[in-house]
Amino acid sequence: MFNDPVLCLFPSPRRGALLARQGLHSSLLYRTAPIANLIRRITFLRSIMSTFMTKSCFINAAAIPTTACRLFSSTTSHQRPAFSTGISIRRHARSTIRTSPPLHRHIPHASATQATPPSQSATLVRTVISQVVSLSILVNIQAFVAARLAALGITFPAPLAAMLLIFFVLSLTRYLGHSQTVDWACMHYFTPGVAFLSRWLAVFFVPNLVMLPLAPQLPAADLAKIAFIIVAGFFTSLFSSAVTCSFLRFAVRKTTGRTPPKVISQTVTSTPPSNMLIGSLAAIIALTLAFSVRAASVTCLPAKIFALSATVLTFCIGQRLPRQLKAVFHPLITCTAGTIGLMALLGSATGLGFTTALSSYYIRTAGAWGGGNVLATLLGPAVITFAFTMDAQRKLALARVVEVVGTTLAATLTALFGTAVAARALKMTGASRLLVVPRTITAPLAVAIAELLGANVGLSASVVALTGLLGASIGATVLSAARVKDPVVRYWDPCPLPFWFRLLHKKSSWCE
């Protein structure tokens, strides 16, 4: 039934007694029941049409429902109803209906009463605003942690410290029984930024690779030794992780007598960039190139926008390549090569040369910035988002905690000390040794570790990129040939954990 005061007119002794106590006589109920049904129907129609009433509505808002509510509203013992007879009620109802046009001319189709979904532009604006707010929070967290570390005189990467701090706070809050609060906070304040940074993580890594042509030249012998360490270290880390994980799984089953639960890989597929985005970036590049040529400068604002748009456009084009081509030309490769080519075009068009144009792309001097600085700035917040990734994967980690932790420690020790021993045995120079130390760390953390060690960031980033691309290309094939089927080895991605060296057959987060 409908929740309306006029329903009180239905002939019912129970309702009659109730209204009698409110000042209405029960006999009035029975005499006015037909009229009450009529008013009920009119009020019901009005309640339907009230959702789409406009200024030209044919029913006066104060005519039927207001009168009905006044007529049958609660009264005290000192008040009387507005009408005391059924005849008065009947006349009022008839006069109200006569003053209204026919109902069937004004009632729209049922679909018109449904709520219209928000437009695409409104959804886009709302998404952009939520992402900007979330990114601002992450950037401010990094700045706060960096300031505190500097004040305490501690030399440690601020993004890594912020990631550990956030993960500790999330874990402690869940342990205290406030999981719903954590989920709500992550959903409203961090999820938009985490999704944005995860989608474009590879782009934030590109500026260090684009600056490779300006990096110090290494001896040819050191380049050959670095290549050997990358390939040999890949197979060593891969099989040592597989053996360790299989041994720990057997030990857990032998000790506890139960089989560890299965870990199901969650494959995340992302949609390629739209044609509208690619076309818009191409138009921006053409327009800013014209302004840069007119200004004959590579440091003006149009030139910086050109450099930023060039990186994003070439990455989008790399993502739109067919799967067969992407296996050879990874989006990271096409983005790096395409950005270098477009910066060469900018230098040639302005007449300032390739070296000058590329030097303005990513400036490490304080107070100056280029197009690459905008992307590299977001690399720190991208590291912080690993805390939320670890929090989301906590159930999977706890399900196989022995294998995951044991395999992580084994892979860490093997990669860290094995790389150092191999570099010393090959008699590499000190600068070359520092380049290969962070080779198995996930890309954003590798940049922070390279800066901490004092190594060339661009060369260290290239070593990490080659290691990741090698694992993404042939890692799964090698494991299948070796009949390694353990899901922790094949599907688990330990990139988010600090110093959690990824199993190299698995794509790192920026290779997705």
C-alpha cells in the first residue's frame, strides 16, 4: 500500500479508533470511503508525476495533496477537520478534478520517469577531479616524509619510507579491527590516484631512459660484462627462486601434513588509449612545435608541453601496436625511441641542435624543469602506491606466507650478493659495478636505489629495463620448458614489497 494520509480513510475499525482519538469520528470514515478511494487514486497519480513535474505542470501542487493532507491530518481535541461531511469532500474533489486537463495527455512514457545516467563529459570531469585530489595527497605525503628525513639527517629514499609507513599504518589499523575504515579511506582518497599511477607507470620511468644518449660512455669491455651479468643473472635468479619455492612447499606439506592453498593469479587487462586521446596529443604536438619554432627556444613553455606530449603520445602508440609487434617492440622501447626522435625534430626545427633539445627534456638542476620532470616527479608517488598493492594482496601473501617470504629472501640474497661477486670476478670498474646492483629491483625502486648508491640513474634504469624485458619475453617459456608449475613462482608478482626482488619471469609492474 501507499504511505499517504488519505489511506487512513479506508474502512477499518482499527484505523477508525485511531482517528477517533485524533478528533475524527469513525462514522465519517464509512460515509466517505468511496470519496477517499477517489482521492487516494488522484494522490497516487500525483506522486508518480511529481518526479517529472515542470513549471507547466497541470496539477497545482497545493490542490489535491495539500488539501487531502490538511483534511485528514492529525487534529487535537480542540480542532475540527476542514470538512465535516462527505458531500463537502465530494464537491472539493470534483472541483479539483474539473480544473485539471485530462491526465492521459500529460503522462509521459514510463521510461521518462527513470533517472538519466550522468553524461560522459560529467563522468570524465568527476574522474579527473578525483584523480587530481588523490595525486595531490600522495605528493604531499612524499614531501612530508622527505622533509622529516632531511630534518633528522637520515639518507633514505623518501618514497620508499612513505610506502613502508603507509603499509604499516594500514596493517595496524586492520589488526585493530577497523578494516571497513581502511577500505573506505582507500576507496575515496587513494584508489583514483593508485589506478592512474598504475596505468601510466611506465611513462614515469621513461625520462631516465631518454637521457641515455647524454650519459657517460662506458668501455666496450664493461658493456659486454654488463650484458653477461644480465643474462646469466636472469637464469640464476629464475631457477633459484623456483627451487627454493618448491622446496619450501614440500617442507610445509611434510611438516603440517596439509597442502598449501592455491594462489589464483588475477589477470588485469587494460583498455588501449582511445583515438581521441591520440589525436588530441598529436594536435598539441603540432601546435606547440609551431610556437617553439617561432620562439626559437627549447626551454619555453610550448617546448616543455611538446616534450611532455611527445612522451605520452609515443607510449600510447606503442600500446596500440598488435600483440606480435609488442612482443618485439615493447611500449617502453617505442616510447623511449619515439621521444628521442621527436626531441631531435625539435632541436632541428629550432636550429639549436639535438644535444641542447635533449638536455632541456629532463633537468636535474634545482629550480629548473622540463617536460620529463613532470613525469619523473610522479615516480615517487608511484612507489608509495605499492603500499596499497601490498595491502590488497595481503590475503594471497598470507595464504602462502612461508613460500613467499622464503623465496623472497633467497632471491634477494642470490641477486644482491651474486651480482656483487660476479662483478668483482669480472673485474668491472667501480661505476659499472654500481649500475648492475639494482638490476632485479622493480623499476621505480631501482631509480631510488641508484640515486642512493650514487650510480648513473639513466644507465641503471636501462639495466633494469633490459632485465624486465628479458623476463617478460622468455620467462614463462623457460619455466614451462623446465616444468615449473608452482603458482607462486609463475604468477606471483612480488614487485610491490621493498627489496622484494621480483621473480624475473614475471612482468614487472611497468611492463603490463
